[in-house]
Amino acid sequence: MKDDKESVFEPSRRKILIGTGALAAGVALSQLGGLVKKAEATGGKTEKWPWPYEKLDPAKTAEICYNEWYRVFCGAAVINSVVGQLREKVGEPYTSFPADAFLFLEGGQVGWGTICGSPAGANIVANLIIGPRTAGAHEGHAISADIMQWYSETALPTFTPQNPKLTAKLPTTVSESPLCHISVGKWMKEANQPLKSAERKDRCARVAASTAYRLVELLNDWHDGKYESTATFSSASENGITGQFNCMECHGDDVPEAPQPKA
Ligand code: HEC
């Protein structure tokens, strides 16, 4: 579908493609900002996106996610808990979506302790279903910000599965960060359990399940037109540098100031 804004850019885009090759065209297109629809810029007109959503049961989704964790770990488990159910309720394009490809999100991406796979997986799903902010779908972006903040501020895990693999009571911890390294590290310290313990694994399975639960609550609200963003933090606009809110945890009292825009 075309709107007026897109057709304004049609001729120049064609000229760019002929004149300077695909890479330069990509850069030029991105400079046009939100006016160019992402699907057109990258995939052409056959790409159907965002994808249809039908409401899911948060508790059932969390149960699926918990069990999936033991097969594909946090990121792919969160993705599969939603995508797997939508395969049955909606069919294509979910049937073809390779959810297991996101197994690499484990351990904050292949064990590097960057973003925890649970919020990463949830944000992939939210943006599949709602669409990117470049196409005007700001709720996808907002739900992702909500998930990051919720994950950082909540004593996790919040979800207890019906048939847990471990019956021992697990401690909960607030990470103040979406980073796997910090989230897992604080929990390991509190529980005094090593990375490879059954307790740590079950904790992470429950954190993934808790995140899937929260994600489906947000998606259901959005589906019903009741969604309101709860995120209150944007480091880029507040501090002039991308970041999370626990500045002092890493920098101590001496948080550096980012260079400000030249007046
Ligand atoms: C997870 C740890 C962590 C968090 C949280 C964090 N930073 Fe950083 N930040 C670093 C590291 C490491 C560097 C690079 C080393 C350095 O210079 O301290 C850095 C660099 C910076 C720089 C670049 C200038 C410089 O001195 O290196 C700025 C500005 C900065 N941080 C500001 C912030 C602000 C503001 C926040 C909170 C919104 C924040 N940081 C949160 C770890 C962190």
C-alpha cells in the first residue's frame, strides 16, 4: 500500500538505486527517517508485516515457556511460547517462523552476558506482532521499553510453574539491569549457587516464563486497545547516551557526562 509520503520519495529512491548501489541506497534511505516503510526498504512488497495476533493465556504461555527453556533456553523459549501457540491459532506466517534460530540468545547471547535472552526474545515477538517504530507502530517500541524496565525493577522470578523440576524454594532478586551478567550474577550471589547448578537453571527457566507472562499481558491489552506504556526512562534523551538506569552501579559516584550537542 502506498500513501502520499511514500510516493514523494519514489523517484529519488529509484535514482539512488541505479546511481550508487544497494549499500549507499540503504544509508540514503535510512536518512529519510520514518517516512519510508521498513518492509519496502529491505524486503520488497511480498513481505507481510506486522503479523496477526490473537489473545493468549499468560499462565499457559508461561508454562510452555518454562518447559521450552529446558530445550532451547531463554530467548527461544520466550519466542516459542508465543509463536508456537499462534502457529495453531493463526497458522502462516507463524508456521514458517524459525523460532529455534534464536537459541543464540542464551546466556546474554552465546554466553557473553549482554542482554538477557528473556527480554530480547519478548522484544522480538512484540515487534513482529506490532511492527517497528519506523512504520509508525510506536506501541511495539513502547512494549519493549516496558519489558526492559519491568525486567530490571521486578523481583524475579515472579512465575512458579505447576510442575517445577525443582521443588526447593528459589530466592528472587532485582537486577536493576536487563543484562544477563548482572541479573544472573546477583541471583547467584543471593542463592550462593554456581552457574551450572540445577537451581540456577530453574531460576532462569522461571525468569523466562515470568517474562513471557508479562509479554502476553501487554500484548493482550494492546489487542483490546487498553495498552498504556508504563516505561518512564530513556537514557538517550535524558543523558545523551544510550544506557540503562543503574549508572552508578558501574561508574560509582563519578558518572561521566556525554558530550552535548554543539549549540
Ligand atoms: C553496565 C555498566 C555500565 C552502566 C550501567 C553504565 N555505564 Fe557508562 N560506561 C561503562 C563503561 C565500562 C564505560 C567505558 C569505560 C569508562 O570510561 O568508564 C562507560 C562509558 C560511559 C561514557 C563515555 C565517557 C567515558 O568516560 O567513558 C559515558 C558518558 C557514560 N558511560 C555515561 C553513563 C550514564 C549516564 C549511565 C546511566 C544512564 C551509564 N553510563 C551506565 C559502563 C556502564
